[in-house]
Amino acid sequence: MAECQCMQIELTRGFSYTDFQEFLKGMLATAGVAGKQVAFLFSENQIIAERMLEDVNSLLNSGEVPNLFAADELQKICDDLTPYCKEKGIPENRCARLSLCIPCDTHVYERLY
């Protein structure tokens, strides 16, 4: 855990559910695309909407947050994963690359705490 990048949302005036989703996108990109170890700290004081709990629950149970990324964002993630896929011998198709982005896949799962 000492080598992990600790990530925690910072509540500010006007912090919204959309800001939380953007935070999750960045955290998952750090763990998946950048390949860094990430520890996500989340306390009950940071819950401003019940949907936030639903997203964290989805992430823990299924390994993804439904509809978190738009189609163009998913394409950028695929493009960013090209060097990693070539290095690991993973087929260069969109489905194979996106499977790396789901935390249940060991590529991300080993980096997200």
C-alpha cells in the first residue's frame, strides 16, 4: 500500500455528481492506462448523492460503472492502450482493449484498492 497513489475526492462548494463521475474516470485511467497502483479513499462525509454509493457499489460488485465513459472517451482509452496490448500480445481489437479497463481484469484489478 505504501507504493499506491492515494486518491480521494475533495469536496468544494458546488461539487456535484458529475464532478464525482469525472473523478472516477480519472482514477480508473490512472489504474488502467497509466498502470499505477491506486488506493481510493471514500468516507461517508463525502457522499452528497445516493448515486455516488450506487457507482461505488457497481465498481466493487461488477468491476465497472455503467455508462461512465462516452464513446469517444472509450476510443481514446483504446488508443492509449495500444502499446500495452502490443507488449502483452493482446489482440488489437476494441473489445480486447476495453476488457483491460474493467477492474475485474487483472491489469486494473491489481492496481485498484
